[in-house]
Amino acid sequence: MFTWMVPLLRLMLDPYAKITYDYMGGIEDIRKAKVRTVIPADTSFQEDCARILRAVRIAARLGFNISKETAHFVKKLSSSVLRLDEGRLLMEMNYMLAYGSGEASLRLLWKFGLLDILLPFQAAYFARSGFQRRDKRTNMLLSFFSNLDKLLAPNRPCHSSLWFGILALHKTLSDQARDPLVVAAYSLAVHNGGNLWEAVNIAGMINKPHDVRFPELLDTAGLDAEALKAEILNLAESVRGTLLQMTNEYFVSQAMTDYPQAPHSDLVFIPLGLYLQTFSIFECVKVSADKKFLSKQDRKVDYESLAHGKLQEIRHVFARIVFDTVYPLHLDQDQSLKSNWISQGD
């Protein structure tokens, strides 16, 4: 009946007799934590190249391995996903990044050569940083998504504008490293709707160490309030420029110039609507900004609002992810400061 079945879908349940039928070895694959195609992988993927992305998504979400044969053809036929229309690609990427398995998805996309095609800026960053599969928290991009994953689940997704915004911020920082206080203050300004002085005052109370393992973060320079405000505005302008780059075919095609072993790609699957919605997250941080939005007061994440892309909730979670990445709890950061501005409880 099915030409592509993941372990859970291979099992057929008769709800009346309460009998489960397993004709394809699905139970054994579950026991082995393995994803494989039912028919030969090359045939399956040539029939429908979207199955390549589904294999990656399912492996990432369940923490399963991909069988040797299936993995071979995922990598060999990876470029065939370019045949999919942009809407389908966005849907598949959202399933990977918005449902609590973003870090694992990025790792697998890189491993199988799919990141080069779908997110070339991020692939170029992985290549420049000498990323290895077993790297843990030395990769800032993966740390951002690890912290995002802690808040999400298959039944508690975020809107795609949040992960797109995180990608844009990280690319901005990888292009030009910043003072950690600038990054923290910027996230606070996003959180409170653009009140720069409030963000600067709160950032000025941070006296704990940042995560020094990230080359995207400079040593703290001891900026005064005016200099910190100027740096926040500079970062804000750069993030907005990055959003434009990531949705422009010319810049996307140039992303792999320093990465010649990767296939050329000028694919842009981010539609105008998503670009505009993501831009609106950050547009509040500007020179003439007045406080237009109330800061979120509730400690819990409103997952319905997060899934629907409500600005207040997106900004709240964005700031929390950034803050937790720059000043992680394992460095004994002042918890009371974080609790007041980036809520910790669910």
C-alpha cells in the first residue's frame, strides 16, 4: 500500500480486533532505532525526492539512525530536492526546525550535503568553522537551536519566523563578532519592543562571564551607555540587512564562493510574507523607536501565540534563546536578572 513507510507507519492496527500487523519489519526497526525505505532507497527517492527530507526529519525527531543503504542514497541524491517547489521546501524545513529537533536536523542536513543546498550561508559557516559531527557546544548556531529545542516539542511548535530570525542573527554575528553585552542588550530591546535605554540599563547590570567558546562573541569592552546604544543600533541594522541577503538569489549564490566543493545553489525558499513577518520582529530596534509594545510579563510560554507568530511571544522567546546562549546557566549566571526579563518557567 505504501512505497515509503517510516517505522511507525509500517505498523497497521486493526482497532476492532486490537491486533497490530507488521509486514515490513517495522517493529524490528523501532527496536534498532533505524529509519529505512521499504523499497530500495534509490528507487524510492527517485519516485519522490521529498522522501529524502522526510527521512532526515524523522531521524532527527526520533533520534534514530538512518540505515546504511538509505543514508547512501540520501547523500547521493541530495541535489534532487531542488526539484521541489519553494513552498514544499519551506514546509519540510519548518517541520525540521520548529518542532523541537532543530539542532539534530541541522547536523543531519550538514552530514548528508543538504545544508549546502537549502541553507548555504549556514553550510559555509560550518565549513569555515571546521565543524565536526561530534562538536558539542562550541558551535554557536547549534547552541541557539539546542536552546530553542528545549522549549519546543512536536505538539508545541514555533512559528517559522522565529527560527528564520535566529538564523539571521547568527549569520550577522558570524560575519562580524560583537561584544556579548551588545548581543544581550539587543535581545532585550527586541523583547521590550524597542526601548533602548531600558535594554542598556539592564545590560549594564550584567557582570557575569559570557560563553567564551564562541568566536562570534568578543571580549567585553566595557562600553559606556552611549557607546552600547550605538552598537545595538549597528547590530539591529546588520540583522535587517542579513534578512535581505538570505532572501536574495544573488547573495545566496555567492554564499558558497569560499566553499567550492559544495554544489552551486541560488535557491531561495523563504517567501516574501515570511521575510516581512520576520523583519517585523526586529524593526522596533531603531534610532527613533518609542516603546510600542508591552514587554511580556507572564513567565510561561504561550504556545498558541508562539505557533501563530504573535509578535510579543516571538520576541519573548527569541530574547530568551539569545540570552541563554550568550550567558548559559552552567556559567552560574545571575538567575534573578534573567528571570525578570527573559522568563525561565514554562
